Amino acid sequence: MQTGHDLSHCDLVAEDVALLEHIVGDLPILADLGRSDLLLFCRVRKGRVRVVAQAMPHSVTPLYERSQVGSVVQAGGYEDVVQAFQRPPHPARVQTVEVRGSSVARSLHGVRGHDGQIVAVLAQDSYWLAYERHRRRTPAFRRALQMFFAMVL
């Protein structure tokens, strides 16, 4: 289920906004195939990021009860996302974060703009059980999903 997007607060050039709009259109299928909630972040000020798009899966129970779009977050709880704008994240790195009292597996994907700089960060959040089940899928499926993520981003 797509819960909307708002790119109006991002300080980006037109090419990067067009890229992000294209990515936002593909988030629902990525959420379902990856069995995870997806949050797309843009930097609004140094040390602060805003959730500009969100997709919740139909294939598993979503992590978030309501839309996070428009939420401005800073380092507290989202240090990994804030830092990803300086140091490109590695999508294979998974860390544990807490969401609504649950331990969640989070991987980050950097979105590079027209000049090669990271203009957005996509957080892929999954319940640990869903993440572990995904790891038991066939290697061919996991590779195909990784290539699909890379193609969309």
C-alpha cells in the first residue's frame, strides 16, 4: 500500500526530483517483493532528514501504523540514515533498530542524483522474522531482488 509522497521540501534540481518521482512509483512493488516497509528520506538541513515517501507491503504486516511522510527526523534513532548522506551505505549491511518496540532489520540504499552525489536514502525495514525468512529463499530469487532494487534506484 502506497501512503503517499511529498518531494516539495527537498532542495533538489529538476533532474533529481524526476528521478525520485520515478522511484516513488516503484516503491509499492519493491515493498511487496522485499516484504518490508520502505521509507525514502531527503536531507532538509544538516543533521536532519525528512521522510518524503513511504510504501507499506501487502505481503506481510506493515511495521508502521500510519504514514510517516512529512516526518522530520534527526540523529536520535536515525543516525544511520543521517550518516548515509555523507558515507554511502552498503545495502548488504543490516542493522537492528527499534520501531514501535519491535526489533527490526534495517538496510539502507543510497540514491545517487545526476551529479553522482547521494540525494536520497531508502530505508528498507523488516520484522526480523520476515528478514530471516527472506534469507532462506533461493539464491536466484535473492539476486534477482537485489538487481531489481539496483535497477529501480
